[in-house]
Amino acid sequence: MIGTLTRHVAGAVAAWLVCVAEGLVGYLALFAFALGTPESDQGGPLAGPLMVLGAALLGAVLVPLVVAPAVVIGEAALARRGAFARTQAACGVAALLVGLYVAGIAAVTGAAVAGAALAWSLVTAVVICPVVAHAAVVRGARAATGWLARWSSPRSPATVAPSASPVDHPGGSEVP
């Protein structure tokens, strides 16, 4: 129980770090686009840190509300399947959860259907990489702990089975 919880906490931290990295990559892409287009504003000196901070805050909300439940449900639903199938299930559950949240917010605020569909597709695209990172850390940590348990277990000394072949022992007598 403690090991499972530890793996999922480590996966959540990795998913949050992926969200922060997505914010940084997004800023760098926008900055490169601004440098490449003539007569465009590159933004102020705080544009990068504020975009990364916004991605970190968004990740702090999305990881416990979407990413972690999606991985847990994907792991539980397809426990007997392979790692790829469980990761695909987690991505599907994440898309469903994002859809439910966006539909609820759109219903409360009275947003247009086209705006809600765009928000659903963008947030789903942002959430897929953290879901995959979370699932990979959970599965990788399980494999690593299994490997460490096998590696650190005391090995029994090699034993040689007694031979019953009359060729090895002429006369058929057993060796004491």
C-alpha cells in the first residue's frame, strides 16, 4: 500500500514537472515565432517566467483532478493487460474527465459549444503528456523495485545434482 502510494506520488510530481516543461516549450515556441515574424513584439522580460508560472499553476490543478485519477482508473480497469493498453486507457479516461469538466464549466458559464469543444481539445492535448509521464513513472518504479528486490535477495549456492548414470560411476555404486 505504501509502495503504491509512493509510486503514484512520484508519478504526480513527474506529471507536474512535464506540465511546467510544456509551459517552457510553449513560451520558447512563441518567442521563436515572434523573432521570425517581422515587426512583431517579443514580449517583456517577465513573459517567460509568467508563462511558466501559469503552466505550473495549471499543472497543479490538472494533476490531481485529471491526471492522477485517469492513471489510477486505467491501471485498475486493465490490470491484466500490458503497459501500453493501460496507458491508452488512462489517456482515454483523461480525455473523458476533461470533457466532463469542460462541459460542466460551459454549462455554468453559458459558453458557446464551439468554444467548449476548442477548450476540450486543447486541454486534452496538454494533458496527454503528463498522463503518459505519470503512468511511465508508476510502471517504471514498480519494475525498478522488482529488479532491486531480485538483485538484493540472497542467492542460494550452486548445487550439483547427484548423477545416477552408470557411466559416471563404473560398477553402478553410489558415491557417498
